[in-house]
Amino acid sequence: MARLNAEHWLRQNAGLLQPIYEKFPPPVQNLLTTARGWVLTRHRYNTDTYSLRNALREHESWSAERMREYQRDGLHSSLEYARRNVPYYRDYPPLERNDVESSLSCLPVLQRAEVRSHADAFISSEVRPEDIIRVSTTGTTGASLTVAYTRALMGSAWAFRLRHWSWFGVQPGQNRRITFFGSRVAPPGRTKPPFWTYNLAERQILMSIFHLSEATAEDYIAFLIRNSGAVVEGFPSVLGILAEFFLERGKTIPMRAVFTDGEPLYGFVRARIEAAFQTKVYDLYGNTELCGLMHECELGNMHLIPEWGYVEILDKDNRPVPPGEEGYLVWTSLVNRVMPLIRYRIGDRGCWVLRECGCGRPFPLIHPTITRDSDLLRGSNGLIFSPRALNQLLKGLATLRFCQFVQDHPGQVTVRGVGSGHSAAEELNTVCARLRHVLGDGMRINVELAAEPILRPGGKMPLILQRAGTVLERTAA
């Protein structure tokens, strides 16, 4: 219990501890990263996780009908649990198991704004308050949402990830893993390597996504070449920048496998990454709300993971769309009993694919046509920022409904927010301060409080809108 309380305190005070971490020399940073990694391994690689992973692997040999029955039972169980234990759903009617799917369609569709405004009402009363860990997600809109989970729930989530890795022969601890997500592993002002830190407990190297530039490209390239054959994971836009560094110089680097997560993976970005790293890319769709999950198989098809969540694909009037037609993904949690969401319209889109996959797994095929769309931003010092690098700056905001970064001129960026409360201007200033810390003093940062976000044709809302004279390549077609 003391270890869990200490970890919870560290998580809650990460923002205060970050400046202290940044003052230590790299060897001490490696020790601190490894210490945290050791704690995480206790929850990720334990008997319960492996037991669930093995059970999930057995499901791969089931028939499609048996999997549908399993999901139907899980859906009924999840709905009844939420109705009994989650304040928001106390007035929901009981649903019959044999009619649960059609009965579900009679329940209201839950919007993100509703969850954002009443987050505590969605937390199960069965979960002890001291076990709850709260995190924030910015999703596709740049509006922060606080969600809750427990260490046990994240252990379950890790079992699903281990199953996905096992499809490609990747086992934990047997391969070096190079990670390009949002960890702030190097001080913003660092201009010389290392731009990485080591988690020796998991044979993992965490790379900074905040120091990518033409000036540092050779450092990243040389480091990755020294670590060829590793498993690489990260945001597609970040790996796309790295791949471009290699290909522009006529270089490639063979890696064991590449796993992408957290953003849409567009075809031209996939091709660039596969060319640079000389291996296949395998994509994952998930969400911080822990209600929906999709995994790409070895044949390049995206599968719904039916043990994790139940999805409906609906039109703008919340009516089911036929296979092949794009609609909104509306998720119902099956595994998440901490903050279960019922008919949650997350804002992403997709369509059903009615055919069987040659991989033989009894998981439905689904094509996510996710609407997150963005350009890249270039700092005055040559640093190149992906959408997910800037997305990290928006976490924890309460009153901003949308936030965008607009670059009209080199050396300048406007933080453009759409507020829904008296603190919106104050939160915009907070974002500016965070951005200043990342970009440095050479960048002119403006603030604009707007009535509506800037939309592209088709309703897409970019996090970064690049309108400077030298247009950077977009992360979405």
C-alpha cells in the first residue's frame, strides 16, 4: 500500500517534479527512469496479467458465433454493473440479456461534454477512492477530459497489448523497445545528446519527441543505427518525421517491428516509416477513456477487440449506418468497471468491413476513418513539433472547449482557444507558458480567444494549422 500511495503521489505531482528531474545529469535521469520502470513492471508483468493474456490468446481459436455470445454476455454484465454502481446510470432501466443489443439502442447517446461536466458521476462506487488514479486526455478536439482508472485496470489493458505483440512474435523483455511517445525525458533547452533516457527494467529507451530538428537529426539517426533490430513504438506523426530524416539522407535502419498508436496512421506516413525502418508497421486504436480498442493483424487489417468494448457506428442522428458507410464510433465499456461509459460518442469515425480476415481470428473487421487532422509546427530554432508533442501541453485544462495552434508566419504562433467559462483566458495563458517552455524565447506567441474553432473542408479541425510562407507537410491527407 505504501508503494501504491507513493506512486500515486508522484503521479499527482509530476508537474512539480519535472523541473527537478531536468536538473539532474543524464546518468541520474537514467536511474530515476529505471526506478519508475521497475515499479511499472510489477503491475505490467505479473501472474494476473499473464493469466489474462493467455486466456485472450485462447479466444483467437473461437468461432465468430462464440465470440458474439461472449461479447453479448459481457455487454449485459457491464450494463447491469453500471446501473447498480455508477451514480450517472442509476435511473437506467434493467436490460434483458437475450435482447441486450437492441435494448441498448434505446438508451441515450453520451456526449463527451456530458462526461467532461459530470466526470465524478461516472465513477463506480465499488472502487475505493484511494485506488483511483486520475489522468486527463485531450482527444481529437484539444479539450481536456479527466478520466479515472486503477492499477488493476491498467494491468488488464497491458494484457491486451501483450496479446497484440504476440501476434508478431514480440515478447516483453526479449527485445529492446524504443519509445517515441510524450515523455519529457530531456530538458527543453538541451541542444546536444542525449535526447533519450533508459528504463533498464524493461529494456526500454524513451526518446524525446520535443527535440526533433534538422540540427539534431544526425544525433537521432546515429543513435537509432546503434540500436538497430529493436522494436519501435510511437506516434505516427513523430515516426514519420524520423523516417523523413533517414530517407532524405538516403539511409535506412532495420528494426524488428514498428507499433503506432495515439493518432491516425495515414497511408503515405505508413509507407515512409516502413521504407525507413525496413519492417512492417502495426497500428493500434485505443482511447484514454478505456472503452474501445482495435488492433491491426499481420495481414494489415484492423480488428475490433470485442472483449474490451462494444461499438455501434451511427450517423449524425444516431441511427446505425450500413457496412462500408462512415459513421461515428459510439462505444460501451466492457472491461472498464472504474469509469464505465455507455454509448459514448467519442468523436472519431469509422465503418464496418463485411468480410473475413485471412488471419482466422474471430474479431470483426472495422476501418477507422478518424477525423484528427493536423499540420506540423516549426520553431524558430528549427525544432519540428508533431500534433502529439503539442497535445501534451493541453492536459488538465477545465474551461477550454477547443484549442489550436495557428502559424501564419515563421517565428510566430497563435494559441487560439474556444472558451466556455470565465477562466478560459487564464487557461490560454497557461498554455502559452507551457508552449514558451518548449519553444524557447525566440518564438513570438500570441493569444486569441475565439467563438468557434477553425475547420477544414469536411469538418476536420486541425490541432496545428500551418499557414506560414513555407508550408510544412501535413500529417493527414
